[in-house]
Amino acid sequence: QQQVKQSPQSLIVQKGGISIINCAYENTAFDYFPWYQQFPGKGPALLIAIRPDVSEKKEGRFTISFNKSAKQFSLHIMDSQPGDSATYFCAATLEEYRSSNTGKLIFGQGTTLQVKP
Amino acid sequence: DTAVSQTPKYLVTQMGNDKSIKCEQNLGHDTMYWYKQDSKKFLKIMFSYNNKELIINETVPNRFSPKSPDKAHLNLHINSLELGDSAVYFCASSQGNLAGDTQYFGPGTRLTVL
């Protein structure tokens, strides 16, 4: 029940296209959903995050769509660029972790995105 | 001005050896973490420390022992290394220890056990 399932495992998109990565979770107590971006040879870095009280959050070309009833959320990258080529991880965390002050994130399996020029 | 730094970047060693990975953050954060990323890029938390106190200790073999001499440092010592320990190990830190606090990751240490 603590899993976050991410798909697809890999994605190839043409420059200028839309990249869509999906995540699903089971535990309805999850209440914070960040996305991390990892370039080869680097550590992950926070890209964008959402809480379940909103259905969408947009930052530049990156948008998170959140469907609480379906327990799904997705990352949309508009006008995808070769520089967006990286591995993307969705994550989730639980209220109990917040109250116990542990900051524990449950990560999805990752999606390797390649944007072709 | 590296925020979270790790040494070494690469570590190649024989089975059975003991090795350490060091981590330092200059962000003034209270919480630090160790993550393991396997060959399939799956990222899983191992440990978390808040102000030098162990907060999270996932199901990790007791051959792995974290040590936090101060809140800016979190080192990882691994005894009796096994082939399955080969992975990339990431250190991270966050301002506080709440779930919503952004975690800042180091560049990783690629451990190869031969």
C-alpha cells in the first residue's frame, strides 16, 4: 500500500512534443506529491510538487495534473526540449511521516525520457 | 559552492572489504538522508538523521552503519561488502524533517563490489 507505480519506464518524444508520465498510488493518506528530475551522473533535484487540495499545478513548461478520486497524478512537459532528457521520478509521502517528522518519500520506479532533436 | 557533497564519487572494492562514504552539506539543514539507487534506477531511502539523531532506519542490513558527527555531516560505513551492495548511494539534506521539505541530493557515489 506504500507503493507508487510509475509508467512508462522509458519515453521517447520529438522536440516540441508533449511528454506525459503517469503515477498511481494506493494509500489515500499520501498528501504531498513531488516530482524529481535526475540527469545522468547527477543526483535527483526537485522539479515541481503538488498537494491533493488542487487538481493542477503549472510551473513554466511543467504541469502536474492530480486526480484524487482515481489516485493518480501525472507530469506533463510541454514543448519538450533535448535538455529535458533525464530520468523523472514521482514520489509521495504520508501524513504520519509529517507528524512524526521523518520526511520519508516513497519514490516511483522512474521514467527515462529522451527528447530527440 | 556545492550544497551537498559526497566523497568519493567512485568506489571500487573487493567483496568482504569495509568502506566508508562521506557526506557534507553546507546548507545549514537539520536533516540528512542516505538513499540507494540500484541498477534499474530505483531510489530507496536507507536512513535519515535529524540534528544528529537517527529518525529513519529502513530495512537495511546491519552491515550498513550511518554516523553523524554533527548536523552538517552524515557518513555511511559498510562492513563486509557484498556483490549486491553495488549501487549508487546518494546523500541528501532538507531544511527540516517535515514531509514537504525539499530534499537536496548530492552527486552520488557509485560503489562497485567485485
